[in-house]
Amino acid sequence: MQKGFVMRGLLLAAVLMLTACGGTDTAEPVSTTKPPIEIPDPPKKPVPPVSTNILTPNQAARLLQQATFGPALADIEHATTLTAEQWLDEQLAMPATLHTPNAPDVVGKSHVSQYTRVEGWLNIALRKPDQLRQRMAFALSEIIVVSRYHPNLETQPLALINYYDILVEHAFGNYRDLLENVAKSPVMGVYLSHMGNEKPDPERNIRSDENFAREILQLFSIGLVDLHDNGTPMLDQSGQTIPSYEQNTIEAFARVFTGWSSDSPYWNVSKKDYFKPMLAFDKHHDTAEKRLLNNQVLPANQTAQQDLTDALDNIFAHKNIGPFISKQLIQRLVTSNPSTDYVARVSQVFNDNGEGVKGDLAAVAKAILLDEEARQEPKYQQQSFGKLREPLLKTTHLWRALDANSTSGRFNAYTIESTHGQAPQQADSVFNFFRPDYTPNGQLQELGLSAPEAQILTDDLLIEMQNFFHSAINLSIKGQVTKANEYAMLLDFSVPAKLLTDQGTIALLDRYSLLFFAGEMPIALREVLSSVDERLHELNAEQRAAALLYLVFISPDYAVQL
């Protein structure tokens, strides 16, 4: 058995258990201090070096599943004219597609809604060529979270788009610069309440707000415990993890983030400017000295900007930031349980891109996707390799592969969150839709393995997704839908139908294997699909191709990206 498929089996067992046991726990996950159990590998075969040759179709499809919103056949064919590094360099050189100018108005009205914001996001994910940048931005949006589910942001879709464009613009930039733009963002200032953060005043019973201070440390940069470069926790002499900061550190950072407010001549305006970085108001900034990470002391009487600069430099200098951010980006793109060596290699690039620069996200993206662990053939993969596909990424994969479009060119995004359990910038909290260390009860937990995406896979959602794909595939065949809704996304099955008619079921399954499994469709699934197709001859070729694709999309096998 190919080693990567062991992880597929474990993840599938977890998905099935979720259905049987009534879904996942929606409470905030509690990290376990139980050390991961080492999974014994069978005797290792010699591992060939990562190929520097032109990509084969299977290799191209696998790279594109990791680095895009899902490959279409034309994308794979283009990639097979390049090496993996050349394809990445081509992507890195592309100009950024920003979301603000691509946000459509509500039909018949001249304003953007939260739903047309999601529609605009989908159109970029489906249509625009800078796929790697957009996937990196989406990954960053699940680490440095803001959400519409804040009372002051619910009515500000354009502000959320403006924040997302910060992630797009900095997706290949420097992480230190990204942190500063996030810290000054009025959207983040509202979401984590450091806009209008006052210096302490005991007489007025004012304490500096700790919300942003806590989350920039815990979630956006260094995490809760000291880490080795390979992402594993450091332990003290008694075998306990070592906290990376204490409450008094949070309080000091909270005082750093005082004196910032909306772009206005006035301090605490009721009408906020969500589109320009916040301004410093030194009158409201705490000028006392502050003790930060690693006992660095900011001297007294600095301006708000000086304190902010020094504090972000202090965070950025911490040894945790490389492994903490690198591992999460690996999880979002490649595998939920990267080996410690994989994390260490990417962390090394985060800490130094080869030219003495720390935090170069373009170099980090290349390191993640060119790493031997990401590019190895499945037969050489570790047993723990693989990740559950996010529901939203399943749908973008489907729509890109089958050239989905509506008759109007518009899309109704009202039901995306209810049918997928997620939508861009719509997490319930700053902890995202799922935590990077989440693991469902069962064998994965016993083995110390994470399956982050499983946190949103409730039994209700699994059924909802099956119903969604039935409608999105079987009932959305272009040219065969009578009285199609002008916003319905219709799939082009003409090419799969021609394959089926001219070359037979095997050729169609080969195509589906390439597009959706990078050429590695499990034999058992292929046999099931072949058997089903024998009973579909009352359907026309496009309906048969759609029925088989529907079974692919609801299969446990497709749920896991290897």
C-alpha cells in the first residue's frame, strides 16, 4: 500500500466517525500536552531527489492542487511545459489581482453587500491567473483573521475587502511589513478593539485593551509555547512546555497599542475611516516604559509609532515566528502533519531567504511547494501525509475544472456559508473556522495527528455538502438545464461526455483521476465507478459523466488531498 494512503484511511475514518457521533465539538479547542506518537514507517525505499525536470501531467496536477484553487486541464497542460520551480517563478512574477476593484454591486443597486463581496472573491479564485498569490492570501486570512461577524463590520463589506487586499498585496512580501499593516488596519482595530485604545488611567478606571495584544502573540506570530525550529515544543527540566509569554507581557503590549484611531483630526470619532491606516494620537498613548518579549524594555517617552515599530520588531525577532507561521502555511497548502524536518527546512527559509532577509513570504511559498516532502511521489510519502480538503476549496476545484459559469456571469453567494460551513472572512471568531492543532476523537488523536479541517465537518454539514454537490453537478449540466436561473453555475460536460462516448469509461476515469486525484485515484473507487456506470446507460453521455463526478465528489477518497 502506498504510504500516503494510510493518512487517507485515518482521515476518512475520522470523517465517518463525525457523521456517526453527531459532528464536532464547536467549543474552542484545548491543546493537549500529550507528545505526538511516532508512527512507525515500513522499511524505507531510497527516496529520489525532487525532480528538476519538466513536470509530468500527474506532477503538474499535484502541484496545482496544492498551489491553486483547483486545476483545470488547460492549467495542467501549461504546467507540463515547465519545471515546478519555473511554474512557481511564473506565478510569483504575476501582478496582484485586488478585490476592491472587482467587488460587484448588488443587482439594481450601487453598493456592495457581504454576499457580493463573497461573489467577487469567488470570481477571482475561479478566473484570475495569479492563483498562488490568491491561495496564499486565503491561507493568511485563516491565520490573521477578521470576520464580518462583528457588529461594526457586518455593515462594512468594502472595509473587509480592503483588509483582504492587504493580505493579497503582502502574500509574497515580508511578514514583518504585513504585521505592521495589520496592526494599523482600522478593520483589525475594530475587530480586536485596539482602535481608540486608551492609555491606563486608574482615576477613570481605564485599563488598556488587551485583545489585539493577546492575539497578535498567540495567533498571528509566536504561539503559546516556546518552539524549536522544527515546530516541536521546547520542554523544561520537568518535561513541561515553556510559555512563550506571560500575562504581564500581554499587558505591556496592550499599552504599546494605545493612541491609535481612525484617520481623522479627532481622537475617538464615531464615523470611522475604514480605508486608510489608523493614525497615532500621542496624547492618548502610554509613554511609560514597557517590558516585552525576551525582557526587552521599551524606554519611556517614546511616541506611539516608535513603540509600535519597536514592539513589532520585538515580536518579529522571536525565534518562534518562523516555525509557528511556516507550519501553518504548510498545513493550509500541503499537509496537516508535516514532518519536523519539513517544518525546520521551511523555517530556515523564513528566517533567512538566502540573502539575509527574514520573513520573505515568496521564498517561504517556494520552500513549501518545492520541498521534497511536497513533491515526492505518493509511494514515497510518509504515513501521516495528507490533509482534508476545505469545503470551499472542493467547490472552487469543481468549478475551475468544469469551466463553470452562469448565463449572466454573476453568482448568487447567499448560501455559500450554510452549504460549506465557511465563507471568506466569515469565521465565528478570531480562532478561524478550525484550529491548526485540532484533532477529532479517535485514532488520529491517539496517534497525536491533527486534522484541522475536521473541526467544521459536522454531521449536518456533511449531508449539506452532499446535497450541494448533487445540485451543483447532476442538476447543473450546461445545455441541459431548462429555464436556468441566471445566477446558477452551470458545468461544461461536453469534453468528459466526448471522452466517454469516443474512448469509454476508462478514459473518463483517467481524466477524473488526473484532475481530482493527480493521477492517483484509488483502485477501489475506480472499480465502484466502473460498476455504477454499467447501470447508467439510460442516461446520455453528459448525464453519465456528471453522475460519476458526483460520486467522486462525495467519496471519502476525494475528501483527502495527498
